[in-house]
Amino acid sequence: MRRVNIAANATSRFALQRFRVSAALVGAQHEFVFRGCPTLVQLPTAEMQSTTFNEHDPIRCDTWRSEGNVPLEYQVNSIRFIIQLEDKIDLPEKLLQLPAKQIELLDESEVRSLDSRVEAAAETLRSAFSYWLRVLRWKSGIGYIGEPTIEHAGSSGNSALTDRTTGHRFWVQTGVIVLAGTKAVTVENWTTAQSALSENKEPPVWFEFLFEARMRINNRDLVGAVLTLAVAFEVNLRKIFSAELEVFDVDPVTLQIFDLANLRALLTRVKKTRGWSKDWEAATDVATLHQLMDYRDGVMHMAKVENLSEDTLRQMYAAVEKFAYFTTHALGLD
């Protein structure tokens, strides 16, 4: 049986929710190197949308200009990843002409080898997708891209008033539709993300906690949101003070002692740092950040959860987000 030695790619299609793009990005690509493997991310093309409404289409136009029926925004439900494998693969030529996984053409060791390769490639693809998603969220500021939606027990209940004798429903509760965030990724967002991917940049860790806090708010996990948002702010604030110490290569024990400093004391003294300016002041809502710490302390130390407010938490989120993006730039981490 004729054998060939081929260069191979590993591919996968990943589903995700709450990912919207402007019409100009349909079919767009990102290219970067991940773990030494050239990696390609492909958005679906408009041709991949079915002629009939289908929520499972890889892409679907749902916002357009009425005049001329011009597409404006698309909902993207899945994207394709391709990575180039470093080592070539020796295999029977027939495998390239038949449906996948013709086990009978290989001996047991070859089957095990290909299974091992595809499993390793699958892990790399998943990791590449996770990295790409973190960078896109960071650079677009749309932290809910790919965010899962949680349906709580009893959340779909609809109450009614009924005649006690007959059971006849004579009045029903008015339904309330809560619209999730639908901000679309723009060409500028996409280009900025490409630059970060090309340079193998990692989002500062506080963005991970920040976007998780938003997810928890969206899913009405207010206790988890308070704690996660407080972690995002604390990690961010401590980095501001430790950054200069790290430049001077101080003794690690000094940094450890600094890490024990009270968070409120740091926030109170941030105005005394050498870099403080009007721009810093505009980006730092001290009152709201102190309020976040009050909420955090109430939850952690007194299990005080009855006064948690989604609206207030969203205001706190906005304050931490503004602080995070400004300080990331000021620290040269963007």
C-alpha cells in the first residue's frame, strides 16, 4: 500500500454565545503563533447563513438598514480554528481519499499514534481558543463575549390570578423581557486584538476577574459578583504600588510584606504616588471603590447579603472597569 508523508493541520469549530460583529468583519481572520504553531481564526462568511431563519447557523444577520436592506451586524455562533502541526505524518495514501478514521488501513500502533496526535492537537486548539477569547474580550472591552447564560430554577415561572372555585385564570403576570448586552465587535477592535495576538500579549489578570464579575452580575449571582469584582480591583491596585518596586529589583520579602498592606490604606494613598495626575483622578472613582470594599467586607465578615443591589453593582463594575483600563495603559501593560 502506497504511503505518503504529509504536512498536517488540526482544525476545530467552537461554538460561543453573545458574540456580535459589524458587517465589515464577516469572514475576517486572525493569525498568530500559539505554542509554536501558526494559528488561524476564521469568522464565518455570509454564505454560511441559511436562507431560512435558523438559530444554529454559524452566522446570522439580525440588524440591517431598512433602506436597501443593508446588513449592519451579525450574530456569530461558531468560529473555526486551524493550527499547523510541526511534525509531518506518515500514513497510507488511501486515508486522504476516504472518509475519516479508516482504522482497518492501519495497524494498532499507528491507530494509537494518530489518536494521540489528535487528542494533543485538540488540547492545543482549546487552549488557543481560550487565549484568543481572552485577548478579544480585553481589547474590545466586551467582556461578555462567549459568556454562558445560567437559567435558575423557577426563573421561567409566570404567575396568575385564578377563581378559587373553578380555577379559571382571569389575570396573568405581564412578561418582562431582559435584553442581554449586544455590543458588536468593530473593525478597530478586531485590528487591535490582532496586534496583541501577534505580539503574544497576555491580558493582565485583573481583567479575568473583572469579566467574570460581569458574568455573575448578568446571571444574578450578586454575592459572587461582589467578591470577584473586589478581587479584580485589589489585584489591579496592588500592582500599581508593586510595579515601581519590581523595577528596582527589591528583595522578594519586601514585596511579600507589601502584599499584607491594607487595601483601604493603599486606595487612600494612591493620590500620593508620583504619577498621580488629573487623568488618574478622572479615572479613579474613590467613593465608589470604597463602597465596593464596604460591600465586600459585609459579605465576607458578616454574611451581609440582603442589601445587595444589581444596579449598584453595575455602577461599581463601571468604576473598576474604567480604573482597570486606565491603569493598564499607565503601567505600560496594554
